[in-house]
Amino acid sequence: MLLRNCAFILFVILPFLVFAQQQPDVDFAFNIAEPEYEKGEGPVLCIDSAHNNFHTLDGGFAPFARVLQHDGYVVKDFNYPFTETDQLKTCNVFVIVNPLHESNIGNWVLPNPSAFSKEEILSLNQWVKEGGALFLIADHMPFAGAASELGLSFGFRFRNGFATLEKDQDQPDLFTLENGRLLKSPVSGNEITSVTTFTGSAFTYPEEAIPVLVFKKGDFSLEPERAWQFDESTKTVGLGNHTHGAIMEYGSGKLAVFGEAAMFTAQTIQTPQGEVFKIGLNNTQLAPQNLQFLLTLMHWLD
């Protein structure tokens, strides 16, 4: 009961801060000692903005794009339906972050329909199968719900809730080799021994996928009717058989599926008292290895 009450306090306070004064930290300092590609000569990375995405190239994922541009990637906005196959073929890596159905714009309450048409899902699925690389990120409710049908087409089943570790609830979620929540994989282990996340969703994965960030017994998902509103009757689901991130080869292509977005970008949150907190890649104290994890993951994808 105490753990749940702590989680309730965290989830009630955070949305006020996040939605009131959350900003991308486009000036955060980072260093890539040896870029993977010469400037502008790397793969073309497209970031979806056609599905009411909470994070886009010009918004919350601008710092993500800046990092990858420094690593040599060509990053561009993609504002087309996935059925525009000629446009899709111009992308080597396709990034989808927190899509949303139009009925949920400013209305984060159930139901949360798919952000994508069945035709778009079929088209994107075929693109990956023929050699494309998809990076799908679906955060907490309602974004996990909006991405559910797309994820399911590849065998990933999202829980449309707020996933958290069993821990002190005033801290971010820490996945490490030591605590068994970060598994050794083609994108983790050796140099990368920890990854930090900041409240997202959980999902199950197909047998052929490789789990990277995993939940353990005692971790849980809170699944309310309305985002960020919790009480003692809120549905709570244990996450012992779920993951927070996984990778998979699919036909001739590849997928990386993750349930949290802030870990891959850099943001600041200013409290009403004027305090500024760094969330994501820019917080080298809380997330010291997230930048290297992002680069390693992208290099595996491309």
C-alpha cells in the first residue's frame, strides 16, 4: 500500500511540471569523440510527424536529432501517411515517437484508438520486412494505446498504462546489469552497464525478439481511465513478464521497440519555484550512459 501511495504522489505531481514547463534542451553539451559517419554522409533518418506525435523533429526530439546529426546521420521530418511508399523508401531508419489518434488530442482519456490506419500498418510492416529499420517508441498512456495495433503487427503487445519499477518513487527507473533489468544484447553489456528511463509503458514481445530492458517481479503498471489520474481503484498489473525495450530482426529489416521517450532526448522542466531539472540525455548524473546507449542502438539499427 505504501509503495502504491508513493507512486500516486509521483504521478500526480509530475504531469503538472511536465505539461506546464517542459522544454527540449537543444543546447545541452555532449561529445561524440569518433562519429560513425562523415557529416551528412550517414543513413537517412526520418522522424514521423504525421500522426499527432507528442515528440517530433522540431519539438521534443530536436535534441535527439542533433545528437544523430553530429554522428553523421541525415535527419529529416516525415509528414506523410505510410501508404506514400515512394516517400517511405527515401528513409533508411524510420522513427516514430508517441503517436496519438486525433480523438485524443487534448483528451487523454480512454479509449485510445490506433493512430494509424490498417493500410498504413500493412505498408510500414512490408517496408521493414523488405529491409527498412524501424525505431518505435510508445510512452505511457495514451501513447501506448495509440501504437498498440502497429506494435501488434510485429508481435509486440503494449500495456496502455504507466510502468514503474519497485523502488523509491522519487527516483527515475534504473535498468542495470547489476539489478538484472538490463540484459546483455547486441546493444548493451560490456561498455553499457546501465540505462535510465523516466516513466513509460511496458509490453510483451515475440519469441524471436531480444529483450534489452526488462521488468521483474514487483514492478507494476498503473492503468487509469484518464492519464495521470490515480486512486485506490486504479487497475494495477504486475510486470514480471514484460519488457521496456527490445530489438528484433524482421525479414530483411530490423526493429527497436521501446516504452519510454525521454531517455533518448534531452529536456528541461522548470518548477513554479524556478528550479530547473534536466531530464534525459542532458542529465549525466542520473543517466550517464544513455547517450552511448542511443548511439549503439542506432548503429545496430542502420
